[in-house]
Amino acid sequence: MRDKTVLHTLERGLQVLEAVAAADGTATAKVLSRQLGIKLGTCYHLLRTLLAGGHVVRLPGGRYDVGPRAASLNRHLQRRSGPSPELSVILTRLHNRTHETSYISGRHHGTLTLQHYLSGLHAVSVGNLDVGYTGHMHARASCKAVLAFLPEDQVAAMFEGVELTAVTPATIVDYDHLTVELARVRRQGYAVDREEFSEGVCCVSAPFFDDTGAPTGAFTVSVPTTRFHERQATLTMAVREAAAMATAFLRAGHLTVLPAEGSRPPGHRDVS
């Protein structure tokens, strides 16, 4: 049974806004109606409401795109949860070194959020992974890299009552198996995703730490599986170097990140 306090009209409106944003200016009312299972008349009404508020704009041919109000919300979110300029520079260095799609994620409000990424020369498609993504922490290398260095009771609380969904046939879906994997990540200092989040794509990720020893984020590189095996050692070295550089900056006080809510530093662990 759905929560009776939920405003379903608002929920549908937000679904329409998200679908418009994902369509990159190609969305029409008919397409959105079919995609979201909303009656066409209702869809037009929601679009008119979003249009009046400046959240969407109408383009020629009856197409819709994100409007200035929605773009402003995104800028506010980026300013609050995006990486610092110094970390962005490290990400660019990682990207220039590997020529592969490179990501930075950071802990924000108790979860790991994808903050920014730079596409590789031969970019691969990784599902709906985009800036702001927080889902499927059990299947992503960046999340495993950070979870491995959090207190075990904190990780257990995060996954209590949470189903570990099989995103791909390779996804870890058993919590005990996940804890074994996190122990391996702690020992080696980096995490690997072998087609666990997206079939045909592998990732390697290394965490970085603040001056208390708490993990605050991770650098990640993703490549097609066919290329990963021959490049794994080089890519692992590159993400670990990027993470070590970020850790050194944080511990020296040259940059700061917002502390994650509810975080507490684990025992001293270094990535160098």
C-alpha cells in the first residue's frame, strides 16, 4: 500500500520533469504519456504547469526540454555537492592519463554520490549512471571502495532491510558475500566491478580519505570488459595515484570536503 500522505500529482509532475531532462530536448507529450503510463490529457496538464513555472520550455514541434528553473536547481545542487576545484583537477589528470571515462564520487548526506565525470575517447554506455546518481551501492566499484573503509556496524545499518538487487548476472546479491568482497577491498586498497553494474563494462576505483582517516570519496575509471583485462594494472595504478593525491591534499588542509552526516572515522588506514 502506498503512503497516503504522498501527493500523487506532484509525484507525477516530478516524473515528467525527470523524463524531459533525460530526453535531451526530444520529449513530446505523447511520448511521455506512453513512457510514464500517464493519460495524455494529464500529461499535457502537467507539462503546462511545469511550463508556467519555468521548469520546462516548449520547443518547435511540440518538444519539451528543461527550463531555467530546473537548471537553477541543478546549479545549486552542483554547488553544494559537487567536487572542489582541486579534486576536479585531479579528475582531469586521471582522465588525461588513462584516456578512459573517469569519475569522482563523494559522500554526501550519508551516501556516495556521483559528482562529475569525463568521457573517454571511446566512451561506453553505463546504464542510467549520471551526475547525482546514488543507487545500487552494492554493485558499483566506487561505493565498494568507500564502504570497505567505513565501520562495519555503519555499513550493516546502511544495508539493513535493503534488497541487493541483481543489476546484472554478476552482481553480488548476498550481504555475507558483499562483506567478504569489502574485506578484500580493504586488503588491496581498491575495488573492482567486473560487469556487476553494467554488462560489458568493468570499473576500478580507489578511495580517498580526510585528515581523520574517514573515506570521503573515490576516483573511478570504467572501460569495456574486452579492454579491461589488458589495462587493469595500469588503470589501478592511475586511480590509486589520484586517490593518494586527493588524500594528501585533504590531510595537508589544502582543500576540504563537507563531512558526511553520521560519519565517524575508522581506524587509521592509508591508501599510499
